[in-house]
Amino acid sequence: MREFPAPPRAAEFSELISKKVEEVQTSGGTRETVSVDWNGQQAHVEVIDLPLNSLFYNPSTHRVRAQRSHDAERDEALDKDPWSAESQDYLGFLLKADPENTDLRDKNFDALKDSLDQFKQNDPGLVTRHGVLVNGNTRAAALRELGAQSMRVGVLPASFTWADINAVELSLQLRKDHRRDYSYINRLIAMEEQAALGRTPEQIAKDFRIQVRTYHQERWILSTIRELNERSRTGGGRGLRLVDWEGAQERLKELHRLYVKLETVDRDQAEVLKELRLAAILLDFSKTDVRHINEDFLKAGFERQLPMGGTTAVQPQTVSIPGLGLEVPAASSAVAEARAMNDEILRTAAAVRSGGSDLGDERKAAAQGFLDSTEKAFDEAIEAAGRSARLRKRKQLAPARLAEASASIDQCVNDLVQARTSRSLDEEAFDDAVVKLRGSLLKLAQQAGRGLPQPGDGVAWLLEAVAAEGSQ
């Protein structure tokens, strides 16, 4: 866990906080406290009023951890000096931004601001002895926009380390009554950090109120995102950002479920579908569209409509293991082609989304043209797969309905036996139902016999039964 240096005038501000806490404790009036979960116990800390202009946004808050990648230069400056006016302004900007599109203002932030304007501050924030906000960063940003001069905050003990600060922030966030959740990627990062602290999957899953298998799924997703971001980097270091994957939660989870199902049966097929689905997610296809990229998609050969392989050279047949002098088989050509195509999509998307001035208008237009043509190819392949799926569904619908009818008749036999045993059978109603069944079978036979010069055993029996019915 990173230890940040103390902010400017930390000693002076710490003295101010100590005096205010002492005043509250000795005043004899009603004292307000806020409870904090720390090391498995509840600690109650004093609440005081502090000037807003002296408080610092927390540079390690999980609220905007993924969104910090919005601007690489400002993020780097934030790492170097988290307390500078520029760095604090950047954190304030991110706290107000939409987590899924940091170019837009968050509607939830405006709702919070309106609530504070109308009802004032109901719950206190939480600060360190140096005035760093541990909880209430977003509220502080809203109060500042409203022109408030002070903020009610609970004061943590002076002995708190940055590891304690992060643990407290996380425990407050995961309370069931918390009003504004972390964004999806920020939750994944928080889980990753908890694992780095040596906590077990069972402990982390319990804190996040999820099942252990969901925890492992989330770790797989974050690992995949980090790998893709690294693959997207060009020579200049430009690459995709964590924030670029906000909003893809359900599509990534469905990808994981498909991958786990196929991996033990056919690893190559699982890898190809993984690359294709990730490309479709990056190209912003909907969840229902992405679902069409499945085993049937490959079986029908729809991937041949895609620019498989991109402009990458043919992959080697074997891969050497450095230091061991061993060679192992390389990925199959299908996997290599899908990966090469996805690499080109990743790098091009990173270049376009970064908006770097060094790209040039001509290269930028070429990059956007490649993404547009690739998206069109995916759209056509997915549309074809959708038509194929609908056709398969229609083909399977009639047999499925007949199977359901057979199951109902089997159940009817049992019901008939029980009704006769208890002498509760309504014979007239039963006879009417059999007459209706007879009519349904006659109509079924008329349709089933059309265009079948050599019907199978089932249809042949049905046709014979209807013919015998007609001869009587």
C-alpha cells in the first residue's frame, strides 16, 4: 500500500484539528460521533466542523481509481505531487465526471449536489489528522460548488496509516446503506488491492457480499482488462485505459462464463471466442449482439467475414522458453489470427481514443476508417449469425412443442388413473378433450405429410393412423 507524503501545512492543520476535538470533548454539550470499522472493531470518533478550503481530496480513493487514467499526463502529475492545486483540481474533476464517460458530467453528482443544497449535510465525512478526506470526497466537491465554507467531518486517530485509511474507506463503501456505489472497475481494483494485502478470497468475498466464485470471476476480468490494455500500447506508450472498460460489466461476465465452459473441452475454441467477443465489446456492440458470437458462430464459419489476422505476420509454429532451451507448440493458427486481429483493433482504438495531436489528421482518419470497416464486418457477421440462430430456433420449435405435448399426455395418464381410482373423473369433459385431441392430430398429420416422399417412422405412423381414421 503506497504511503503518501504529508500535505502542505500538515503540522499546522493537525494542531487546529486537535484543538477543535479538545473543545468538543470539554464543552459538556451533546457530542456528535461517527462509527468506523477498524480491525474488526467499531471505533467512535469525534465530529467537528472544518474549513472546506483546507481539506484535501484523497489521492488513493477508490471512487475514481480507474477514472484517473482519463488523462495520462495529469495522472502522472498526480502521482508525483498529489497535493498540488493542479492534482487536487484533477481529482475534483473526476469526482464530478460520469464514471463510464469521464468527458460527461455525472447525473448522480448533480443529484447529490441538489440534495445537499436542499437538505444540507446529513452525514459527516471522515478525515485524517492532516485534513485528507477518507470519506466524503464527492460531498466535499458538491459543497464547494455550492459555495459552502465548512464541512462536518469525523476525525481519525493520529496513528492511522495509509493502509488503515484505505481499509476504512472500503468498509464504509461496502456498508449496505451506502448511497453511491463504486463504479465497476473501481470495485475490481479494490478487490485486487485487498488480495495484495494477503487477504483470502473467502474474506474478500465476504466483505464485498459476493460468492467466492464471483470473486474469482472478477479477478479474471480485471486481469484480462490489464492484459488488453498492455497489448494496446504502441511504440509511443499510448494505450487503452481502465476507464475505457466501464459499462462492459455484463458482457465481460458473460464472456467469462462462456470461456470457463469451453476451456476444458476445447481450449483453442475458447481462446478464439474470447478474442472475438472482446473485440466486439471494444467496438461497443450490445450484450444481445455479443451473445451471437458463440460455438455456432464458429461452426457456421461466420468468423471468415472478419479481418482475421489483421496486418500481422504469420505466427511461428513453436515458441521458445527463455533460459530452458525448450520449445512448446504455439497457439493454433485460428487463435493466432483472432489475436492478431484483436491486437490491431486494440492499438487502433487506443490511438483514436487518446486523441493525441502527434497522430496527425491523415493517420487519425485512416485509424477511424479501419475501426469503421471492422465494425461493419462484425455487424454483418453478427447479423448473419442472428438470422441463423432464429432459423435454428424455428426448426427446433415444432419438435420441442410436440415433446411438451407428449409429456402432458404422459401426465394425463397418471391423472386419469388417480381420477378413476377415486371415482372423480368428469367423463364428459374428458371425452370432449379427446375429441379435440383427435382434431389436433388430424391437422398435424396434414402438415407433417407434406413434402416428405419417405417419412420417418413417427410421421409414417401418424399418417397411417389418420388414414385408418378416414376409412372408418
